[in-house]
Amino acid sequence: MIKIIIIGALIAMLIFSIVRKLNLFGSWSTTKRLSTPTEIIEISAPLSIYKSAVKKTLITVGIGILILLITIVIASKFKIALFMLPVSFYLIGQFFILNNHLKATKNQRIIYNSKTHEVQVEISNNKIEIFNLLNDVKRVTEVKSVQKNNGILFGYYKLHTQNHTYNIPYIIAQNPQTKPFFDKLQLFDREIETKLFPII
């Protein structure tokens, strides 16, 4: 009985975190291609893409919670059911990856000039860093999840320059307007890492 109460409390905390995450979008502005000049592109995504990612991830998390509850009930009689626990924890963990990637996206603003290939990164503390995508990037690493869950593959690109490393989540690449930037990234010989939880 005590175990069920503890798990119920943890699930309640998770639901509370999810509700807070949904409310977070109220403070986000819709992102788009900057109007002038036309070669200047903001490397971000519209609100609809973020909301879609949250909804799909919540379905995955819901399945994970359901599996967890079923496992608890069955495991009280059949211990073999405990093998389902890692699966449920993995699915529930997708929410924390989403949360991590959304924070990484919100904490930086990236502007790309598709003509000069200059990239301007504005960090959350108003610090601005500028580099050239073709000349200054020494190495590109791609970190991605082992599989898609409900159509979402979590992952991110790591752009290594002489002095800094910049992390750009996959979720931004879903915006068609950012295609020129991500097309250029595909030209690099990328190191690809696969992780169970690709936390930035």
C-alpha cells in the first residue's frame, strides 16, 4: 500500500510538471523567418511544432505510466512482470528529454545568414557570439535517441568551433524555413552517437 502511495505521489508530481510545461508556452513568441533581408533565417520553430512535440510525448509518457501501473498490480502476484519496469521508465523518461531540449531551445536565439553563412548566437544572458558555419566549425557531432517514440526522434547537433560548442536540438529542424541551415550541416562528416537518453 505504501509503495502505491509513493508511486501515486511521483505520478502526481510528473503531471504537475507537465502542466507547468504546457503553461510555459504562453511566454514563447512565435518564431519565423525574419522579413528582411530574405537570406536571414532565425533557426527556431513555430509554436505549433513545440506543442505537437509536447502532445506526442505526453501520449508516450501516458503509455509509460499505464505500463507502470499494470506492472505494479501484476507484480504483486507474478514477479516476472517486473521486466516491464524498464520499458515504463524509458517511456516516462521521454518527458524529461523533451523538457531538456525545450529549455536548450529557449535559452538561445540563433540567426543564420544563408548568403554569408554567418551564424549569430544570442545566449540567454544577452551574450552574442558570431561564427562562420563553413569556416569556423571544426567538427559536427550528431547525438540521437535509439529509436523514435510516437513519431518523435529526440536528438541534437553539436557544433564545435575553436572556443565553443553549440547544441541545436532536432526539434528545430522540423521547421521547413530552417532547411538551408540544416542542409549545410549534412555536408559535414558527422560523428554520430546513439544514446538511450540524449540529454543536452
